[in-house]
Amino acid sequence: MNPEQNYPVKNNQTYSRREFTKLLLGGSALSLSALTYLNAAVYQSITSLNQKFIKDEAPDGIYWDAIRDHFLFQNGLIMMNNGTVGPMPKSVYNTLINTFKIQATNPFDFYNYFPKKKEEVRRKLALFINASPEEVAITRNTTEGMNFVANGLDLKPGDEVLMSSLEHPGGIHPWKLKEKRTGIIVKEVQIGVPPKNVNEIVNAFKNAITPKTKVISISHTVYITGLIAPIKELSELAHENGILLVADSAHGLGMLKLNMEELGADFFTSSPYKWLGAPTGRGLLYVKKEVQDTLWPTIATSGWDKYENAKRFETLGQRADPLTFALGEALDFQTRIGQDRIERRIKTLAAYLRQELNKISGIRLHVPVDPYLSGGLTAFSIKGIEPKKIVNYLMEKYNIVIRTIGRARDNTAGVRISTHIFTSFTHVDMVIEGIKHLASHR
Ligand SMILES: Cc1ncc(COP(=O)(O)O)c(C=O)c1O
């Protein structure tokens, strides 16, 4: 474009490109400041609640009722299946819609201004997981992140990849594809449903390691049971043996306080639309600085061979940027509440649910009760009752959404319940009442 070109605007005035850009940015800046104003009310309310409730109130009450009001639930819907797709807070929805509006009404402004804002989101995301922005690639979801890792590592025919028996298809198939294409060997390590303790899991992997093992690829947040795998201990085991560790933490962002330095994984993937309140379409791929040179980018346009950081794994051309800004807003929302407080609330609700389920005859929990090995997902079964019947009953009687999960062949068939910050103890009590009814009418 010719920088000297003049741009005609109304009233027969002409503007230089710079003036024109400034003018347009003024319009979007107005929309953005209206948005900031809209969302500021949400954040002011959370800040004043935080000041009032320095310690958590227990069990339910003003604090968590107010947080629930910041979500956009349809009347009466009680969402207890966060694990598939979670709801968005209003502030995230506002950002999403308003930035799409700017794109729709003023694309010029959009493509000039928003790429800079994207780096802010990367920084927020890095801070949120205690990593460096250099280690954060913004992908579309966990599946994409897992594929980028499996596809991008140089492995030879015969090299072995260990994965657990409880992986999600999004974590299994990238390796299966590579196995078929390149002759690597994918091996499955059995994990108990539920495992007794950390050592049981670590020892199962230790016993499966051979001189050919190059990668351990494991779910951090096991979708099928609710187990939180001991990534820190598994990373230590992997590194003692010169092996890379890939963690599939699809549910981790927004459920657990994540700390990449502490967990020690080499690669870590997540889907923030589940527990963080972000829209679908944005994901996290963390690539530890020290291993970035071992990974080839899968998708390339300019930048793949220039960026000296994780940005080289996301050179994808134009993207749906409003999704990225909404992700930034979701990070702001949870940061205001506090990651410690969120994890504590989620685990307190889950502990209460499991304690009450354990009192009912015929129930088998598939998730460990140890809070180190579990989070907000609780999978279980009732002897003699079809999982689908449980899901239907809770929906029909209470308008509660849960889901069926698992498969008969490895004893994981059952249902899965999510307890998030918008869940109340009253909701858990409704679940328990429903389950007691079903268990006593077998
Ligand atoms: C453990 C695990 N990994 C991967 C995925 C795939 O996530 P996505 O569809 O966001 O890529 C899921 C989805 O539920 C999951 O639970």
C-alpha cells in the first residue's frame, strides 16, 4: 500500500493514512471503552466480595451466589457437566460479541489494532500457569496441541511411547497415526479405577520403561474417571530416564491452580472452554523452553523458522481473534476470584459429593477421594443401574445436566459429574437425593 495515499472521508475532506487510522481506532476505542465499562461492574462486584470474604464462606451464601449470577445460564438449568463444554461468564460473552462487532463493522481497524492485543493474552495465559510467554502457543484445543507434539517430535521406527489405559481419543490418535506412519510403538500402561495412590501409578510407568522409551504421554485430567495424574512425579521419572513427558490437561485450565515449573512437563495442552469459561476455539500448548528445539512446527507460514519461541508452533495465518480476546477476559474473570479460591471451592464440593455418594449402597466411585489425585470431575456407577437412566432422571427431576462416560471393558462405565464454582451445595444435595432414590428402587 502506498503510504502517501490519501483516504477520502465525508465532507470532501481527505486524510492521510495515519490520520485515517487514528480516526478509525477512535471508533473502536470507544466500543472497547464501553466494553471495559460493562465488564468493570462485574469485576468491581468480585473485588468487593473478595474484601468482604477474605476467607471462604461455607458452605453456600452471598459469595458463590454472586459468582453464579455472573454466568448466563438459561432459567433453571443446573450445569454439572463442565467436562464437555462449560458455560461462559457474562464478561467473556460481552468481549466475544463486542470484538466480533468491531471486526464486522470495521475490519481495517480490527487487523491493524488487534494483533497487538493478542500478545497481552499470551502474557496473561503464561502468568496464569506460571510459565514464560515464550513457552505459550495459542492453539485451537487440546487435540490440536497433542497432534502438534506427536507430529513434531523426531522419533525413529521402534522408539516407544507410553500412554495410560485411560487416555482420551484426542490424546491417543495423534500417536496412533504416527505409529502407523513411521513405525514407532505405542504401549499402554494399565491404571487402576481408581488407583490406590501416587506410587501405584508411578511404579506402573517405571516398570514399563525400556531403553527404547522416548515419550510418556498421559492425561493430567483423566476424562473417564476424574483422576488427576501425578504429573510432577511422572515428569521426574521421565527425566531421570531421558524421556519426554507430554501432559494432556484438557480440563486443567480453570479447574486447578496450574504451575508449569512445579509440574515439570515438557509439553502441556489444555482446552480453556471447559473450566475456564472461554469460548470453544482457543487452546493452550505449553512447550518448555529447553525442549523447543526438539519440536518441529506442524503448520507453517512466515515465522515458523524465525520465531525463537513457542510462537513458531502457531503460525496459522488469520485467526478468529475475538476468541483470543474472550480467552483473555476469561483469564481476567478467574484471576479476580483467585485461582486458590477456585480450586478450593471445586475440591470442597467434589469431596462433599463423594462423601455422600460413598454412603449409598451399590455405589462405586471410579475417582480417587485423595484431593491430590482428584479435582472437579467425579465418575461413578451404581450396581444394576444403566448410566443413561441416571442422566435422564437427574435431568427430568431437577434440570441437572450430567453425562454418561466410560466403557464396560475396563470397568469405567458410569456417569460423570462436574462441580464448578457456580455449583452449590444445594445442587449436590439434589444429586444425592436423586441417586438415593434410584439406588433404592433397583
Ligand atoms: C482428557 C481429554 N483430552 C482431550 C480432549 C479433547 O479436547 P478438545 O476437543 O478440546 O481437543 C478431551 C475432551 O473432553 C479430554 O477430556
